[in-house]
Amino acid sequence: MTVETVFNIEFSDRLKELPPYLFVEIDKAKRQARAEGRDIIDLGVGDPDTPTLPHIIQALQKSVTDPANHRYAFDAGLPLLRTEIAAWFKKRFGVELNPDTEIYPLIGSKEGLAHLPLGIINPKDKVILTDPAYPAYRASIAFAGGKIQNLPLKEGNGFLPDLKKLAEIKDAKAMWVNYPNNPTSATANLEFYKELVAIAKEKGIILVSDMAYSEIYFDGEKPPSILEVEGAKDIAIEFHSFSKTYNMTGWRIGWACGNPKLVAALAKVKSNFDSGIFQAIQVAGVTALRTKEEEIEDLRRMYQERRDLLINGLRGVGWKIPPPKAAFYVWARLPKGYTSSIETASRFLQEANVVVTPGIGFGEAGEGFIRMTITMPKDRLSEAIARLSKIL
């Protein structure tokens, strides 16, 4: 007779401290609703619904057959990719970047943002995080042992952090900023960045800028890069993505750029975790960066039409929402009669078969709001408006 040993396997303490990832929980609710045979309109997760541009796909199809691309990729990426990123950055922002020391390709900007804290944050270091914020920031800082100090984003201040309050915070190691912002869709101008950089340099705060939505903007107002500020490279690293600009969310490619030491810290962490981006995807990335501006402008025009359709449709039933300036999210105060963002999201799903994201999932300051995406064809947005009109 054999006696089986029962092992008590537990998650690590750092994993236990993390709340459930917001979008995983939303996905569970969606799958349950679909399993019940319900027609769900998903305004929850921001994932472009239109395909990757054909010339980018063709570049991948050609490069994937080249045996030279089947081996381990260089950690720092193809020199041609880094050179092309530098050229794109110079053209878009007027900023010179050294392709060898100030640019580092990533398997999507999310993984770079997740790995950076392991290279610059020590346990108990204070990290300033704007609230609400993309949930992945909080988890990555927590994994590195950082202690988060929230800096609320308030509607009255255009969802920008109060820099006077930032100046009062002592002994902070780093600060995360994200403009165009997820979830609020707010934008920051160059004057804001100049003041932010001045305070950060005075107080010795590393600035981590997430600019994944840099090319999704409306009414011709181009968002600036923090690296346009003189001296920003002394303290700042910025993250960019192919996902939103070129409809390449599933391809997983992006880059970090800025201060060489911060880039090197990220590179050292990544060299111990992964072996770079599949080289054929890097080749396709070069092609993506050479996309004609007219094609990106067509994408912006499509999102702006969708934005206006959703905003005007909901205004028609008395839900007044200010139009976003960038990104593809609509950040809305709860409609009359609703008091909780989770309750609102639940009612929209159960009573209208429309998925939205509760604001509380992005931080305490997100309570009182919900986020809706416009990554949905106009006919489905119109149907969502009709369904919500019935319950509002």
C-alpha cells in the first residue's frame, strides 16, 4: 500500500497581494454571457477591430520564409529597426535619438513597462502613480517591491496631475505618466511636460512616460513627447507601441527610448527574461514605420467619426459626455441614477448586453466613471446606443 504525499502549493506573497486583473474579470463575464447565447456588444477592452494594414502583412509573409529570421533575435533588435525608429521619432517629434544607446525594441510596450521597475526600483522605494491608471503599472511596481503613492487625476484639472502637490512629495524614486491617457483620453501639452521635467529634475525623480496612443488623436491636435523638453533625456524614458497606430495589437512589438542608463537598465532585465522579438516581425515593423501618413490619418478619421456617433447618440438621451481629444476611449461620468461603476457595468451587461469597463478598476479616483471603447463598427455603436437608451 502506498501513501500519497499531498503538497500544499500556494501562490507567492507578491501574487496574493495583487487584485484580479481587470480585463480578465471582464472577459469572464463576457464569455459567460455569450455561452448563454446573448448578443454582446463589447465596449470594454481597447483592441482595434480593423485589420493590420496589408503592406505590413505582406512584409511579414515575405520575411517569415527567410531562414535567417528563424534563429534567436538580437536582444537589442535589428539595427535597421532601431535606425527606422530613430528616423520616425525625428520626423514626428523633432527629437534626435541614438539608435545604439537610446532605443530598445520590446515585445509590446506593456512588457517593457512591466520589466522596467525590476531594473530601477528597489523594495520600499516610493513610486508616484497617477490615479486612475492603466492597471498593469500598479502590478509591475508592486512586483518590484515599490510603494505606490497615488496622485489623483481630477476632471477639473483636465485629468492632469496637480504639479503643486507633486512638488510637495518627498523622497520619490520615480513617477509614471501616460498621455494620451488610458482611461481618461486626456492629453498633455508641452508646457505641462516642461513644468513636470523641471520638478522631477529638481527632486531627482525618474519619469516613465507611456505614449502608446501617440498617433490616435483628434481635431489635428498632435500630442507632444516628453522628450521634446530640453533636458528631459536626463531623467526620462518613454514607451511607444505599434499596436494602436498600425492595428498590430496581436503582433507584440513596441520600443522604449530616452535616457541611455534607463534604457540600459531595461535591456539588462530583458536579457535575462527573453530572447528578443521574432525577427520577421521586426522586419514588418520597419515597413510599418514607413507607412504613409495618409493611411494613419484615415484611421484617425474613422475613430473620430465613431467618437462623434457615440457621444452625440448618448447626449440624445440626456447623458452628456465631453468628447475625448485622443486615444479610442470615452471616459464618462455615471449617468443619473447610477452610483457605482461596478453596478453600472453589471447593469449594462445584464440589461442591455453592452460591456463597459468600471472606472474603479483603474484606481480609487476612477470611481464615478466608466470607460467605453470606440473600437467597434458604427452599426454596432448605433445598436449599443439604442440598447442603452432603453435602460437610461
